[in-house]
Amino acid sequence: MQDVLNTLGNNATNLLENVKNSEELEEIRVKYLGKKGELTLVLKSLGSVAPEERKEIGMLANDIRKKLENIIESKKEELKIKEVEERMNSEKIDISMSKQNLNTYGHKHPLSIVIDDIKDIFIGMGYSIAEGPEIETTFFNFDALNAPFDHPSRDLQDTMYITDDIILRTQTSPVQVRTMLENKPPIKIICPGRVYRSDSVDATHSPMFHQIEGLVVDKNISMADLKGTLNMFAKKYFGDKTEIRFRPHHFPFTEPSCEVDVSCFVCGGKGCKTCKNEGWIEILGAGQVHPNVLVAGNIDPKEYQGFAFGFGVERIAMTKFGVSDLRYLYENDVRFLSQF
Ligand code: PHE
């Protein structure tokens, strides 16, 4: 009987030493110490053991039971710690992030670079920045700007209509009259913004593009002031040696009107790829504010005069940065944008 008990004790100890997890531990406990466990059965059967052996075997069985219970208790603790550790390892989430990605900074879009540089120059000349809505009325976009009813720019093929008298503005010029109605002269503003025309997209056209409008209204303003202002601007923006030239043109809202070219900032006027061998690059339309426009803006043309001009931002960005296709400016391809 002693031998049977000792073997049982040794087997159980062996099994416990190699136990791998809590379930296995519980199985072993039940196998030996459970209600019908092997050791429990021995203890229950002590009654049938000869009385002279009973005490000794009883003590041995109890010792083995205590020993096994101790091992089980310490194994239980050991496994609990091990299992928590395993769970923590398997459920670990790496919340750190590679520092590499954070080292690349974005920068301004080429169109914003042009707009901000031009703004800076005019702010330096005492201008302030005005704004106007992109969804505009035909009144401010055409009527107040002295455009006759049959002016071709009103055509459906050129202008995007929302209703008969609400459109997407085709130019930033409506801001001229809006500014006059809200401010008394002297007025000196520029207004950068988006404009829309029903053009299909190609290398030089887009249904949306940007303009910068300029307006000055004061006493004794003439074409000479316009020329002096644009001359100063051209030298600051394109370089000291830059010349400007005025070509006669027509706009309904200025009289006289002109288109303005700058001498090519790449070849200095000799002729090259940038200026298409012309020596000059067209950058804007301008003129003396038409008296009818001043009247629409509630300003007396006998007392005040003004000049206005309008830059095409894309055209300037393309020549300045050597961009051959307008579409690159809108596609937001980082390989293109990162070059500026
Ligand atoms: N609005 C004109 C255009 O879109 C440009 C311009 C502005 C001309 C101001 C004269 C004065 O072409």
C-alpha cells in the first residue's frame, strides 16, 4: 500500500512539474485530489485497511495530499503570472510611429506663392486686400461694369449661369463696384480670387482660374499713375531691369484700356522659349475706370477718377516657374508640387 501511494505521489508530482497551463493543472488536481480522485479514493478506503497499518498509511496519504496541494498552489500562481505575460505580449499594440514621415514639411502651392508675392508688393505700396463672392449677380459682373446687353462675354458659352441673373463670376472686376459702394475714396485695393468661365480643360484653359484685381480711386488719377504703379510692380516682381509696355485694348469698364506686357525676365527682351521669341510677356489688362462704373459705385466722376487692372495668376505662375501645361497646377501631384 505504501508503495502504491508513493508511486501515485511521484506520478502526480512529475505531471505537476511539467504542467503547461491552468486547464492542465486543474485536470491533474481533479485526477488525484478531486471527489473521485486517485488519492481521495485511497483516503476513503482507509477503513478497509488493517488497523495496525491504518495510522501509518493515513499519515503518508495525508502528507502526499498536502505536498500535492502545495505544489498545485504554487504552480497556480506561477501559471497565472505566465499567462498574463503571454497575453500582454500577444495583444501588444505598437503605438509608436516612424519619425521619418514627420520630417517632410509641406509648402505653399505655386499659385499661392504667386498670389502672396504679388499681395506683398501691393501691400507695401499702401493697398489693402478686398474680397468678393464667387457666386455673383449679372448686375455686378456685367451691368455695373458698363458691359452692353449684347456683350459676347455674357453668352452662355462663356459664362456659367446659375439662374438668369446669378452666375459664377467671370472676372474679379465686380469687386470694383462692390468696393466703391462700401468705401469712400481714396480707395486702393487689390482682390485675389477664383473666377469661372465655361471653357473646357486643355493646356492653357480651365473652367476655373485665378485673377488679382486692382483698383485705385482718388482725385486727379490718370493713366500716368497706372503706368507708374505697374512699372514699380514689374521691377519689384520680375527684377530691376524689367520694362513694361502698354498696348491699346478694349474693356467695357475702362476707358482708355490697355493690355500690359513685361519685358521677358529670362532673356531680357532678346527672344527665347519663355517669351515665345517675342521678347515680351503679357501679364494683365488695365485702364482708367470708365465714368459709368464710378457712377454705378456711387462716386462722382467729375470729382474722382481711377484706374483698374487685372492679373491672370496662372499665366504668371506658368511663365515664372516654366510650367508648360496648366493642368499640372490643379492635379495636386506631389512630384510636381514638391519642385517649388
Ligand atoms: N477683368 C478683365 C479680364 O478679365 C481684366 C481687367 C481688369 C481689365 C481691370 C481692366 C481692368 O480680362
